[in-house]
Amino acid sequence: MLFRRVSILTSLFCTIFAGTVSAKQPFVLLQSTTSTQNSGLLDYLIPKFRAITGINVRVVAVGTGQALKNAQNGDGDLVLVHAREAENRFVVSGFGIDRRDLMYNDFVLVGPDADDAGISGMKDAAAALSKIAARRAVFASRSDNSGTHTKERMLWRATGIDPALASGDWYREAGAGMGATLNIAVAIGAYTLTDRGTWISFGNRRGLTILVQGDPRLSNPYGLIRVNPARHPHVNASGARRFADWLTGPAGQAAIGSFRRNGAVLFHPAARPRLPDNKSRFK
């Protein structure tokens, strides 16, 4: 009986101790974009990293602007976004360190099969937007300060048109992620700008097709930035660095290049040799 009680107490102690250790295991908090999450890329990469290191990665998937804002507030250890000017400001302001090129794909303009604006096959994305505006064809914008929204605004500036003046008319502002905006475009037969990765993964394409692609201005590079521990001492700096090193190293880059949905490659590896932390990664 005594032996049984000791055994029970020992088992209970081990369970509590194991739970305590597990609760204290470090994890990396990644602020990332909805495109990397919706595409399934992070669900593909994180288990591979965890299997090697034992470190888990938790993801907050929001638009690029919100991801950088969250990280600026110290709510994150690492940022994966796609808006180079905003990324540079984040680093120059002292909130981020060691920005690295990670991968790239491109944006495409999609729209209804009927294509009332007549933009199918165009290679100039800004000219295509001008035709959409001239025809007052419905355009669905993410309008969420994401990397996609940033790219869209850049293209509209190139046209000299301010679509916000038509807000609520032919220009519809979703204030939502890429998947939700695509669903809105499907529902109302609208044109929209999307990253190719989300488009390939998107299952509800009814009536929508790619109409404009191949413009160099539609390039979509992704950057990886560690949150500065000098600004936010509580961050998991060592875990963030290990994840960044893995993602930009041979194994992570190979995993990114091998990720496919519906038989198509969604992202292309783009990491370069890492520079010391006191060296700029800006071109």
C-alpha cells in the first residue's frame, strides 16, 4: 500500500513537473501577413523547424501595416511582411534589426470572366486600373494598410487617379484580408489585386480569372525582420534568430521552394548571405 502511494505521488509529481517545464518552453511569436498564412506556407514550414529545434512558432496573421505596428509595440519576436519602404522605416526607427530577403512571388489583377473593363492580357497594371476607373467597373480593395493595399495605392498613384473619391460607388473598400476580399470580389463580380500565392490557394474562384500579370511593378518580395531586443528586452531574441537563420538557410529556403498548392509553386526563395547585425541590409 505504501509503495502504491509513493508511486502515485511520484507519478503526480512527474506530471506536474512536466507540465511546468512544458509551460516554460520558449516559443517564437511571428507577426506575419495573411497571405503567408492563408496560402498554407507557415503551416508547412513551422512543423519542420519545430522538429529540428523543439521550438514552436505562434503566428499572428494580419496585414503588413498592422504586423509592423504590433511588433513596434513589442507584441512579437519576428516579422514577416511585404512592403519594403515600411520595413525600412521599421528598422531605421530602431524597432527592427537584421532585415533579410526571404522569398518573392508577384501580384496579379483578377476580375470577372466578362471583363467589362477590357483589361485582359494587358501588361501595364496602372493602365489597366485606369481603364477600370474609366468604365466605373467595380473594384474591391483590401483597404487595410496591408502589403497588397500598399502596392495597390502605388499603382493608383501612377494613374493619377484617387479611387477614394469613388468610395462606396465603383470603388469598394473591404477593410479585410486577402481571402475575404477575394470572396467579396466573387460575390459582386469585382476586379481586385491579389498576391499570386493566395490566388493559387483560393478555392472560391467562381467567375474570376487572372486578367493582368507580368508587369515588373507587380513584383512581391517578402522580408524577415527580428524585433530589436534593445527596444523590447522581453522578446525571445535567441528563438527569433534561430527561426530566421533556419528560414534563410539551406533547409528553410529549400522548404519554401518545395511548397506547392494545386501543383503550383507559390513562393520562390530569395535569401542572400547574412550580414553582421551592425551592417545594413538595405540596397
